[in-house]
Amino acid sequence: MKKFIIKGPTKPTSGLVTVSGAKNSCLPLIASSILFNDQVVLRNVSFVQDVYTMLKLIKSLGSKVYISEKKKLVKIVNSKAHKLVVPYKLVSTMRAGVLTMGPLLSRYQNKKIFVAKGGGCSIGIRDINYHLSAFESLKAKHTLSKGYVKIFSVNGLKGNNFRFPKVTVTGTSNIIMASIFAKGTHKISNISIEPEVLDLINFLNKSGAKIKFVGGRTIKIEGIKKLTKGEHTIIGDRIEAFSYLCVALITKGKIHVRNINPKFLSTELKILQKIGCKIKLSKNSIFLKSLSKHKPVRIKTGPFPGYATDNMPIILAVMSKISGRSEIEETIFSNRFMAAPELSRMGAKIKIKKNKAIIYGENKLFGADCISSDLRTTFSIILGALAAEGTSKIQRIYHGLRGYYNLKTKLKNIGINIRVLN
């Protein structure tokens, strides 16, 4: 099994990182291709493992998939009807497989759809009850048997009103796709307005959908008969961008991150400035220079435009090196502090109390053998290793490869001493 070997402490970083297309945008966009009779062309695709898994999934359902990693392009063609069973073996490692449920239900009304309950990162309860409740508002029914959700509409999907009890990103994307071909108008309230959701809405509207905002978190979707040929350039990955900004921060270096809209990280950038960074913004890039002194901060995660939960494990590692008492309150997932025990192996002082972490910054961390348990924990451990004295070995790096494209190469290009061992 491959592992990262990192020798620290790292000298101040300097260089340029080009952010890849957003993984969390690419996955629902690929799923939405099920809605199209014509071809779909996606550009600025990040060919991380999760994207390959999703492409393999829709291919198994009957789509034809053409890939050009060099051009960062995917073309999807639906020349025949899809299979209506989404197998467990293809969703067991990636929760985003649930996103096939909405488009399959929308396109194949009156048919029975079978979707295995998915896997992904072990970061707490990530049920699909909100998805199913949203589908019920369209007059769809469902049952659960042997790990598969059977979902169907007896008399077709019909527009109605639905309000999410709690903001959910995948739930929002799923009900949007399910509503495209429903009869009448479907009003959905308390939706996610994450950039990745807006990217999906933009793509569908360009392809003939009628999705309109009628409030800050409320949309109306007018049902249509078909979508036209789709073509779209995926937005930059805000989580990847923030990850590399924190590399410069923890090494007290500087970095230029491009192919990212700074508005996607407005809350996070304010936090970095409070800690002690000079930041310059342009339309599609961020330049950060870390100052010599850093201050502790308090953070509370929340739905966009709040502080992203995916960025929480990353800042946790940074806080472990900042003198003083920092705090994090996690409001999205119940088990998001899985990086804490591994950082503690390096000497970090972190106390977890229910959904809060209290961090007492240490002047020194020390290299250690660590095990990654999920995607963002991987990068958190990497950051700890960069600041630690000595060599760190990070096992189960396949978690990180699910969401970071060319991770080792990008780190080496900005001066990180990192290598891979089999």
C-alpha cells in the first residue's frame, strides 16, 4: 500500500499552484448527464479517483464515456436507455453515487430505480433521508431492501413544494435533477447555495432547464420535456485552493494560487488574515504571504457562505502550530475531528468535546507514523508533517488521491520534500 514520506520541517514555500476543477462540482455534473439524450462535454475536469469512479458508474449504466486527461475533458454520450440498478461495488467507496438517483428518477418516470446506499469518508452520519423526503414531494415512493433503495413514481413526477429541514449539498443537487422533467412547477426552500450547486444550476439552465431563484435559498423549477446538448467548464476547486494556501501559512512562506474565484473562499480568507497573512486577490487567483507571527482564532463551520466543513481539518493542523488557544465548532458532521489523534501523535495538543475542538498551539511538532482515515484528514496530516521536525510516514494515502489531483507533484513544485513508497 502506498504511503507518503515527508521530511520536515519544511522551509518557507514559494511558487505557483494551478487549482484543478472542483471535484464536488464534477461529480453531480457527471450524474446530470443521465438526463441528456444528446452528448455532454465537460471541461476543466479533475481526474481524481472519485471522478474516475463516477465515470465508471455511469458507464456501467450504459453511457459511453470518452476521456482526454491531457485536455481535462470528458464527453458523455447516451445512445441507449440506461440500466436502472446502481451497484454497491461502485458506490461503496464514494457517497456521491447517490447523485444518480435524482436524474434516473427524472428521466425514467414510472420505472423502478435501484440504488445501493453509498460509502465514502467516515466523518459521521450522512444519511439520505432528506433526499428521499424531497423525492416524496414529487410524488415518488421508495422502499429499502438488502442495502438498496428502490424508488419509483406510479403516475409520474409532479411539482409541489418542499423545504429541507437542514441544508444539504447532495440533497439539493439530487432534487434539482429529479425536478427537471416533473410536471408543473416545483418550489424548493432552504437549499444549499454552495458554489458547486450553483455550477450545476448554471449548467442545467444553459442546457434548457428553467431553474429560477425566488429567494436567498429558494428556487422554482418549471418542468420541461428535454435538455439540449450540454457543454460546460467546471469551476475551480475551493477546497484544494485553501489546502495549498495553508501550506504557505504553516511553513511561513508565500504562494500564488490560480484558477479559483476568491469569492468562493471569502470567509476562509478572512480567517487567514486574522491569523496573520497578507492576501492579494484578482478575478481568478489568490496570492498569500504568511507573516512571521500568527494569532489563534475561533472558527464555526456552516453552510456556504460560512466556513466550509471540508476546510476544517485543514485549518486544524495550522492551529496546532499557533501559540495560544484556538477553537473550532463543527456544525455539519458528527465525526469530523479524525485528524486530531494523528496530529497528537506529532505532539499537537488538541482536546475534543462533543462537536468542539480546543487547540493549544505548540512551538514544536515531531515526525511520526500516521494513518489517514478520510480525504481531508490526509491533507491535515500532510500539513502537520510539513511543520514537524523529522520524518513522517503517512499511510492510506488513497483517501487523499480521491480528491487531490497530482498531489505529490504540486507539493514538490512549491518546495516540499515528499516522496511515495509502495
